[in-house]
Amino acid sequence: PLAATGDLIAGATADHTAVAAFNIITLEHVEAVIAGAESVGAPVVLQISENAVKFRYGRLLPLARAAAAAAERASVAVALHLDHVQSDDLLRQAPGAGFGSVMYDAARLPYAENLAATRAAADWAHARGLWIEAELGQVGGKNGEPPLDAHAAGARTDPAEARAFVADSGVDALAVAIGSSHAMTSRTAALDHGLLRRLAAQLDVPLVLHGSSGLPDDELAAAVTGGIAKVNIGTALNLAMTRAIREFLAAHPDAVDSRKYLSVGREAMAAAAAELIAVLRAAGGP
Ligand code: G3H
Ligand code: ZN
């Protein structure tokens, strides 16, 4: 059934584990993530980024409605989340398109401007019952910028600043820059675990990890035990899908029916999603 992101995160926090939030781009992503979550019996978040909306000719509703319909029929709890929203126009579409939560991304702005924009977005969201996540620090690799930028120490989230940011903006969760970076196609990133500990000690809202595809299993597990409650994963699904389709088409150069290769891509994404959810859940425990 359709669930609320805030409720899934509260449940995960109580279990000392984390909710996986997968970026969906096509209907195959939607079906694969739900199949993967069902195979391990875990709740999951489907998230649509502003970039994915741009890919869908700027239209949110078609994919959002497909995701909501799939979520309603799932045997596990599935939440719909709008990810990396920079445009106020898109933010305003969230409640009417079935989203219970949004990530408002003004992290590119200087601190005072990020805070002012995020506070306005949080006030607007809360007046409509939306759960809102924001970002402080620079998780690099957005929009094709070099993926390793966030590994620079200066890009990371400062704990004292984060505490003030959360208190002054009123957000429900905070995405933190602790060494991961978006769009990595190798799982070679390393987190600053000391910084994560300090952030978790300073903040009483759930912490969100972005750019999680670049982390190996042990780093993902350590992030969960360190206090990360929502793990955003996008590139890992694309990697699984594209690799599987590329292999299939190489082996079947005469294939024409799109169902043949899309089903191979969908199965590969479902398996990848299930494995990653299992890693996060295995890290949980008292
Ligand atoms: O918000 C989306 C995530 O941070 C995904 O990052 O594609 O590097 O896994 P990723
Ligand atoms: Zn992200």
C-alpha cells in the first residue's frame, strides 16, 4: 500500500535500520523497485527527481500516477517522494500529484540563502502536511559536475551549522555531505565516520545519505549504524539495467521486441534493489 515517507523513516529509526529510497525514471524502475522490496519484505521509497521530471518532458503526473498505482497494489509499504526539487513550481505540484514528502535542494546557495529558501519551502510544505528534507553541505556530482567534488573536506556538512540550520528552517530531515558523491559508477567512496557521529550527536532529525551508489556494502552498513535513516540510491539501478540490456543485446543482435530487453533490465534492477535493501536491513539491530 501507499505509505508516508515520514512513517517509514520513523519505523526504520525504531529498528535501528534505514529505508532505501530509489530514484525512478521509467515504469520499469517502478516495477523493479517494488518487486525487489517485495522479495525481501521491506518497505521502500520511490523518488522522482527534478531531473527525472525534466526527462519526462517536464511532466510530473504521468510517472507519479504510475508510481502511485503500483504502490497501492504492492504487498509492502511504498512511499512517494519528490527528490532534489529546486523549482518552486515543481514543489507546488507535490501535494496534488500524490507525494507525501519532498527534498528541497537549495544546497548550491550560500548558507543564509539556503536557509531562507529552505525555511520558506518548509513553511509551505508543513501547511500542506508534507514531510520535507533539505541539504546542507555539498554532495557533489549533481547535473554532471565531477563526482568527486564532495570528497573535499570543505564541501562537508559542519555539525554546529547543521544544528542551527535544522532549528531555524524547521525541516524534518537533513541530507548531509560526509564523503559520498552523486553518480559514481564504481563503489569506491569512503565516508567520514567521525563526522557522521558528530552530526548524529548534534541533530535530532533523521539524516539522509545521497550518492549512495558509490559506496561498498560495508560503508553502507556503517552509515546505517552511524545514524543514517534514509539511503538514496539512483545510479546503481541504472548501472544494473544498462549492463543487463547491453549484454542481452550483444548476445541477441537480432532482438527487436522491446519487452525482451526491458524485462532483462527490469529483473537486473529488481535484484540490485533487493540486495541493497538487504544490506541496509542487515546493518540494523539493537
Ligand atoms: O537523490 C538521489 C541520490 O542521491 C542518488 O545518488 O545516483 O549516486 O546513487 P546516486
Ligand atoms: Zn541526491
